[in-house]
Amino acid sequence: MKISTVTQATIGEVVPLFNAYREFYGQPSDIQQAEQFIRERVERAESIIFLAYLEEEPVGFAQLFPVFSSVAMKRAFLLNDLFVAKQARKQGVAQALMEQCYTYCQQEEARYMLLETATDNVQAQKLYEKMGMTIDEKVYYYSIYW
């Protein structure tokens, strides 16, 4: 397995996976908008995207967005997207992508990395717990959706 950072030259390799990720969450397929969204993130340096390959085929990705901890006066990261193509699941791809995210965050001296997942996404929860993540019971997270 190889994991690399998505660049302008490799945007096209992650777009089909990003589109499939959105479809997994009930959104309609839209390759053109998916490419535009990813291109903007990469060109504006608004996220870091790691792309996993098995035998030279792109099979999964993780996307980190920077946030900041005012109290610690440090950067932190939101692992917003993690996806592995169906044919590549149960082969350690998601764990390898998580490990890459951990390494990146530690190299950047981040205060923390956080993520959210659906309460019924039990498979993902098992991985996150295996990787040492815990449910934060010290704070409440509030949200509003439009």
C-alpha cells in the first residue's frame, strides 16, 4: 500500500472516491462539482488530502481540515472525510489512512485531531476506538444545519 498527498496533478485520482463518499452519505452523484470542490481545497491549501493506493489503484482517501485551539494557541485538525472503496475494505486501508493523519498532525504539532461519525456507523467506531480515539464526554458539541 502506498499513501501520498493529493496535489494538483493527482486531483483526478481522488475525485471518483470523493464522489462515491458523498453518495454513501445519500448525496446525488456529481463528478463535476466533486472535482471543483477538491480542486478548490487543494489550490487554496484549505485541506490536506491523503490518497491510498493498492497496486497503483486509488482505493481510499482521508481529508483533514485545519481548525485552531485558541486556548492552546495551536493548530488542530478535523478529520472530515475518510472513505475506502468497497472492493478495498478489510485490507487495512482505513487504518493506514488514519495513521497517516496521526503522523501529519503530530508533525504539525497539532493540539488535537477530531472527527464525527454517525451513531449507527459501528464499523467506523470500532476502528476509531482501536486507534485510541475516545468519545469526548467533557464537552458538548452543538450544531445547526442549513
